[in-house]
Amino acid sequence: MTLTFTHDTLPADHKTAIRQMKTALRAQIGDVQRVFAALSARIEARVAEIDALKAQGDPVWPVIDFRRLAAGDVSDAERDAIKRRGCAVIKGHFPREQALDWDRSMLDYLDRNHFDEQYKGPGDTFFGSLAASRPEIYPIYWSQAQMQARQSSEMAAVQSFLNRLWTFEKDGKQWFNPDVSVIYPDRIRRRPPGTTSKGLGAHTDSGALERWLLPAYQQVFASVFRGDIENYNPWDAAHRTDVEEYTVDNTTKCSVFRTFQGWTALSDMIPHQGLLHVVPIPEAMAYILLRPLLDDVPDDELCGVAPGKVLPVSEQWHPLLIRALTSIPALDAGDSVWWHCDVIHAVAPVENQQGWGNVMYIPAAPLCDKNLAYAHRVRAALETGASPGDFPREDYETHWQGRFTLNDLNLHGKRALGMAP
């Protein structure tokens, strides 16, 4: 399939672009219903496997102890389990007391700089297409706690381990360096006890319309768009680092390739208290991509996808996938959770939450030309305390006391910002 949309220009008439794309894909695939039925049978078997684990009380999320990971003592079976599920928990990634100290220091940082008096409300509309509300997200990026975690040796070890689950060398090309991840500053969540929240609906990040329209994504998902689902490998990095998201005003985007999204717990996570859920089936992206090609979806629609919004996954269009939503297990402060960049995720609703629900978002974004270019922009933002380029220009921290500076970078941090070999 060849379409002419560029990486940085959203088609002025995206409805027409969708119709053209669907016509081309249907002609290329042939019997879309047959291909989708075969894919659905594979997904159904995986959902049944997940249901059986839940019924037996067995873990669905692979859990890896950080001490074994750091010692290189993770078995092939454990690696295979992470690849099968597309998600993992790293237990003891940081000592519990370290994480709790970071949480206290974060609160002190916010209070000392009078954040509550300055906050102007959400600065973007990124989650506006989802039926549920956003979690309690603070647009803070440069605290000592966040940057210490990002540039720590513990974080570098986990990111390298996760990056190496991918096929990053193919056809004589290395698509990324697995052993260095750039710093991708993201926000924090602070959800206090007693909170009632609608959570966050099921979705995927890293592109919505882009996944069907952009040439680089057409190469990433070439086997799916040919109807050759047997050869679709969600862990193949080829062409992933070429993808750019459309720029849409007043919303977030992601200018880096993330092998995994992730967060580190700054408080203990109690079951049924508004926790992260995922659909632990990396191949489910193929289902999402093919679903709009069926006859029950209007020709100018993609099952709820809209410009500048996350890619929604719903009971209306994807009931089989919604069945598989699976919560993280109970966590201690200092544990981290990770999920493949294509994996569907959500945050469960909660009423009168028991205990805090605090996290800092830190992904794995391996070094490549695309990510290095963004790292240079991150360095400039760090220097002034501005909001990073992928996020709304709120710039709360430019004059804050106690924020992290370039002088506080260690060797890991300098490498992660392209400042050291």
C-alpha cells in the first residue's frame, strides 16, 4: 500500500484519507473477514489462557526480581513470558525506603514552590476522546527525585534488559543501541487517599491515525496489512525508529521510540484501588488495525480514532480485547511496571481510595537518531527548567528552588542526553 501523507502533516481532510486507505487495504488483503476471523481465533486462545491463569490464582504479569536481573540471572523462560505477555513487574527495582524518600521529597518540592497556587489545570486535550477522566497528573518534570531515578544505574540496567527483548539488528542494520536509553522526562501522578476517580479508559499511545496512514508504520505493520498475520512480530524494531507522530495543537505527542512504557511506584499499590490494567497480548495491535476494515464500521471511521487523541479501545468495537484487561499485582514502593509500546492499557476506577497512588513515569527509549534528536531538546529544556518539547508549554519549574540542573547529571545522565560517549 502506498499513500502520500508525510510524517508531520495531518491530511486536511482525514476522513477522505481514511476512506482511501481502507479501499487500498481491502484490495491488498483480499478476504478481510477470513483474515480477521483467523486472527480472532488466535486472540481468543490467548484470552482463554489468561482467564485460566486468573481462575487458578496464578500471576498473569511476569514478575522479575531486580537483584537477579542485575546479576544476569533471568532465565530464557522468563524472557519468553515477558514477550508473550508484553508486560512485566520488576520487584525491588529500588529499595522501598528510597522510593518513599523520593515521594516525600517530591511533596516538599511541590510545597516549597507553591505549586497549588500556580496550577492552572490540564494543559492539553490528549485524553479527551476517552469516556473516563484522567488520573491526577502533575506537569512536573525536573525534581531531584525524578531525575535521580532516570539517571540511576538501576534504571539503566532494567532499560537495557527490556530493550534486548526486541530484535534490534536486522538486514545488516542496527535500529537502536539497547544499552543506552535517552532520558524521556514525563510527569508524575499523585493520587491521595479518599480519592474517587473514573480512571482512564483502555487505549494505546504512540500514534493513532498514524498507525494506518504513515509510511513508516505501514512498513512496521506490513505483514498485517498484507493479511499475513502469521508473520507479524510485535518485537521487530525495524522501521519503528522512523515513525513520527502528527503535530496537533494543544495536545501531547511522543517524539521518541519507546520499547516499553513504564512507571516506578512511589507508594504501595493495593489491589482494587484504581490500578493499572493491560491487555497482556502484544499481538492485539493486529486486531486493532484490522477491525476498522470490517463492513460494520463506516468507511470514514476507525472505531473511534480521532486526530490528536490516544487510540481508544472499547467494548463497542473490541469486546474480545476488553475481556483480557488484567490488573497489576499488589506492589511495594520501589517496584516498577513496564508494558510494550503497543500494549493496550487502562487505569481502573476507584471510589474512596485506600492509601496513596503515587508514581513517576519513566519509559525505555533506546538510543537511535530519532531519540537522540529529542534528547538534545530535553537538555535545552533541563537547562532552563522549561516543560519538555512533547508536552504543553506550562513551564512551572523555570524559577523553582531545588530543581535538578545540568550540573547534577552523572555519567548515565550525560550519556542519556547525548553529552557523553
